[in-house]
Amino acid sequence: MTMSNNIVLGENQYGKAEVRVVKVTRDTDRHHIEDLNVTSQLRGDFQAAHLQGDNGHVVATDTQKNTVYAFAREGIGSPESFLLRLADHFTGGFDWVTGGRWEAESYSWDRIQAHGEGHDHSFVRNGQEVRTAVVVRDGATTHVISGLKDLTVLKTTQSGFVGYPRDKYTTLPETTDRILATDVSARWRYNTDLDVAGTDFNKSYDDIKALLLEGFTENYSHALQQTLFDMGKKVLEAHSEIAEIKFSMPNKHHFLVDLSPFGLDNPNEVFFAADRPYGLIEATVQRENIAAAPVAWSGIAGFC
Ligand SMILES: O=c1[nH]c(=O)c2[nH]c(=O)[nH]c2[nH]1
């Protein structure tokens, strides 16, 4: 093989990262709040900017940021629908923008309970999990991937780990009753022929989060791997509009403390919660024979 010395521009994208936008809807005294961190990146013909310093095609990152704020004036709705609006705007408005990647984290706020009811305009951050969304447009194809991260769950029994191979480095005792704890990170990809206008992404999100939590509780866990699969299977069984779901889940080990030096027994009651190292269990649960969508997943770190 001969190596060419011709240097050319490879894949590229650019935009504004982490635009923090908070939208308050105040049509009535009972306010609503939406809180997002949005990243917009454009793809297309940006050759001249990179090679000749000609910015004629470069929709400024500052303009992209302003567009996020301007679109928020009309309401956000759901992170996914907001990102899809941005995708339509940039690919529709500029001929040479043939695609891009729009990503958001969304933070949820609960009404503060005051005097027995949810306050009209005072909120407390719900720290349970962060909602995530990604829209990737590539010519005529649009991918939507929704997800969540840092959903911390734990069960105090109905989990064990036995039957693994033992070699000279194996010290872990088998157990049929341990704590199982993890921070769930999951991303689910919608079918590419999704009826976007007819999809209620907020409802879908609430339902999938509930299924993930239910899936965690339901069966005896022989390993976090099995529980992961149970959780993903539940989501795919209930949501035909989803092609696959990827997980990344740390196994947050809880070690039984030896209380015998103090003359005490420890019938699975006192644990040392280690923060590291942790097992890291990752897998995709998918419909059989689906076409892989590497374009959709590229840029999403920390999953396999
Ligand atoms: O659920 C588990 N899966 C593993 O792969 C593993 N490995 C280990 O040491 N403990 C556990 N637990």
C-alpha cells in the first residue's frame, strides 16, 4: 500500500456546547419550569472554513446559542421535540448543513410542598436522575436516543453471586444474599421510522423509567448482568417504537463488616459501602436482527 502525502479534511462538526437554558412558563400564577443543558453541532460542507479561512458557511456558534434561547421562548415541551426543532431549523435553513447532532441533559424540579400542597412558584431540584436526549440527523435519516443517568437504586436482598470460576486469584466468597446497588445509565434508541409528531416523549420517558425501576425489583438477581437484561427486556416488550437500549451500570459493592472482634454477629445488617473499585456492567438489549446504527451512537461515551 502506498501512503498518500495529500492532507485532506476528515469528519468534522462544530457548534455551541452546554447552553444552559431555563424556561419559566408563567401564563398563570402556577408557574412551570424546564431546565436544560443543550449542545448543538452542525455537519455539512465546512471545507472552505477549514482549508481557506472562508467563513461563508459557518453559522456562528454564537448564533446557534441564540437560536436555543429564541426557540425556548416558544416553550420546550420535551427535550427530544426541542432538539428536533433545532435539527429542522438548521438543516432546513442552510443548504450546506446536511445534518448534525443535538444533545440535551434535562434536570427535573419538583414543587416545594408547603402547607400540604405543591407551591406555585418555588421548586426543589429532584436529584433522582438526569434525563438525556440526543438527535442525530444524517441527510434524510433522523435518529432519536433518549435516556437517563445516575438513577441510583439498591435492593437489600434477592441478590446473590455464585457459580463463577475459581482460580488462584479468586478470593470472593459466594453469596446467595447480598445488597445489589447501582447507578443506572441507560440510553434507548427509537426506530428510525418513528412518527415523531405522534410521539409523546415525556410520557414515554416516565413510562420507561418506571419499567426500569420495576425491572430492578422483580426477579431474584443472580448477577447484575441478569438484572440489566431483565430491565431492558421489559422496556422493549412494552415499547415497540424502541429498537434497542444500552446500559452502563456500576456494581456498587457493599461488603459485610466483620463485627466478630467486638463479639457481635452480623446477619447481613452492617455493610461497608465501597466507592471504588466497582464492577462495571455494560450491555445492549436489542430486537433480534435490527440494523446497527453506529451514526446514532457515535459521540455517546461510556456505553458498548
Ligand atoms: O453481579 C455481579 N456480576 C459480576 O460480574 C461480578 N463479579 C464480582 O466480583 N461480583 C459480581 N457481581
